[in-house]
Amino acid sequence: MFGPDQPVVLRLLEIEPAMGALAGVAMELDDCAFGMLAGIETTSDLKTAFDGTNWALLVGSVPRKAGMERNDLLSINGGIFGPQGEAIGAHAAGDVRVFVVGNPCNTNCLIARSHAPDVPDDRFFAMTRLDQNRAVSALAKRAGVPVTSVRRMAIWGNHSSTQFPDFENARIDGRPVTEVIRDEAWLAGEFIQGVQQRGAKVIEARGASSAASAANAVVDSVRSLLSATSDGDCASVAVVSRGEYGVPVGLVFGYPVVSDAKSWRVLEGLTHSEPAAALIAKTTDELVSERAAVEDLLLGPF
Ligand code: LMR
């Protein structure tokens, strides 16, 4: 069983040699002198890449360029995640966890999962933590408080422009956000849209998708699944729905999640106003359409 304090050997999988640059990545990782990094191996062979793997971080996908919508990426990237799921199912360690970052990450995760039917559902994750961090930052800035004051910032649904950053259930220094930021129009408008559009804005500004903040969010995500969630808080992670909050079973859906360091569960019992419920329904519908769009790439009854 892989634990948070164990040294790691990192295997880098070159999914498309023409995309290149893994040698440079390995050099930079060496140059970080990470205390926990016991070795780096580079391969373009799926079996070698996932042989005995405890954590499969599926970062590589064809990145979105300025002007492209995430839907454009569904079919391009779908072909990458099926074979990776299959190799994970066949070769990874018994405790493998699969964390999908490459976009469109929820549906790419769905594809990978469908190709690894023997890996339990609770081992598959997609990244909504970057959205949580963005939302926390925006609320903290607006309230004039440190980011550590903002807690229980849940992102619901898809890592896309339909996601719902749930300010209604978030807390600032233990108080409802609406009591601290007394500007509901800003919260329901600029705040939500700012978080939803932040990825596109970063692409517009740097001509490339987010890199450092995304890498930081991967680390935050893994850490939050491997350590106990503090009381009253949650982490945003997209996981395979078991029907919580009325979401169709099997969708890879962004939820608030709590962990006891060994296992995790969706934080239940949160309530939503009518407008919030409508936004959650919208992002659910988008994920249902994405699932329909990749039906041919899915194995089994999804
Ligand atoms: C981000 O949120 O920064 C990225 O996932 C955006 C993208 O589509 O690459």
C-alpha cells in the first residue's frame, strides 16, 4: 500500500513521441532535488509505464489552444485514455489510483475507467482542485482575508465553463460567504463566471494552458486524498458518481469530498438554492452529453 511519506519512483510515459520534451521534464525534475523522488524512468511503452503503478497521473492529452472548446478535444483525446485504462487494468498495482488531469478530464477519466473494469470505481479521479484553488483565491481577495480563511469550497460537476463553484456552502473564517461578502450580485455573477472562465483566460494570457497552477493542484489533490480532511472542510475532486445529490450513476462528477486518509466519501447533506441547483443541473447535462459523445470509446454499459 502506497503511503504519503514513501519515496517515489516516477515513470514518465511518452504518449506521442512527437509531443516530445520528456527528456527536458526529467532534467527539470532532477534539478528540483526533490527529497522524496527516488528515481525517474522514461518510457513510451504502456505496459512498462503502468507495471506495478500505485498512482497513475494521466496528465498528457492534446492541449487546448486559444479559441478551441473542450468538446473539440473529446474525440482527439478519447483515443489516448482507452489504451491507458486498459494497461492500468492489466499491469498496475492492486491499490492503483488513477488521477486524470488531461482535458476534458472528467470524460477522459470515464473512458479510462471503462477500459479498466476490474479496478474499483473509487480509485478513479479527475481534477477540479484547480477550480477550487481559483475560487478560494478569488473569495479571499474580495474579502481581504488570507486564502487559509476560506474553507469548504466545493466545485460541482465538470471541469469546464459549466462548473458550479459553490460559494453558498463555502465558509470564510467559519461564516457563510454571503455574510462576509455582502454582494450577492458579484458572487452570483462575476465570481462564478470568473472561476468558470479562468482556464480560458490563462490560455489567452500565456498562449498555453495553465502549467504551474495545474501542477500545484495535482499535488494538492493527491495530498488531500491521502490525508485526513480537517473538520468542516472538503476537497474538490471529480469521482465516479454513485448517485449522490441525484447525479446519474457512473458520471465522473466534481463533488466535495472528505477523506480519512485511507478512504474517501462524498460530503453529503449540503443544500442548494434554486439557482445553484439549476447550475448543477446544467453541468450535469453537459457531462451526460459528453458521455454520449464518446459512447463509441466506452467499454461496457455506461
Ligand atoms: C485550466 O483550467 O487551466 C485548463 O484545464 C484549461 C484547459 O482547457 O486546458
